Amino acid sequence: MGRSWALVFIGAFIEVFWVIGLKHSDSLLLWIATIIGIGVSFLFAVLACLKLPVGTVYAVFTGLGTTGTVLVEMFVFGEPFQALKIGLILLLLTGVLGLKIVTKEPHKKGVA
């Protein structure tokens, strides 16, 4: 199950870049990289869904992607810092972490 969670986290990390690419791409090469990023990040999410519940994967994937995108926009691209944004990101991360903690590995038939 650790490999599946790694796929979720890597996919969410890649998601941050393609979401930012949607706003900042200004050349064909950057658009191609953005499209490849979309495909790869969703491929990782789909692969994680083979072992983990779909709802949990989607919530963690989008939650981490959203958090990363907001933080990169603030720290790299000069988006205004707001305490309320940080508080809401922490609330979102608490929910994401909670989902990861309560998600159990499915039992396989015939395995003790």
C-alpha cells in the first residue's frame, strides 16, 4: 500500500506544476510539458486507485495539489499572503492527513 500512496503524492506534486502551467505557459514547448504533466499526474492517480479507495485517492490528490498550487503561487509568483488562506490550507491538510490515516489496506482473500 505504501507504493500506492507514493503514487498519490508524486501525482499531486506533478499536478502543482501542470496547474501553474495552465496559467503561465506561453510557448508550444511549455504547453506540451503541461499536457504531459496532466497525463502523468492522472496516470499516477489512476494507478493508486487500483489499491486504494477512489474517493480517498481523489480527495488526497486534489487536496495536496491545491495546497501546493496555492503555496507556490504565494511564494514564487507573488500572490498576496493571507492568514485566512494559510488557515484554510492547514484545515485542508488536516482532512487529507485524516483520510490517509483512516484508510485501511483491503484484505486479500486466502491471505492470513
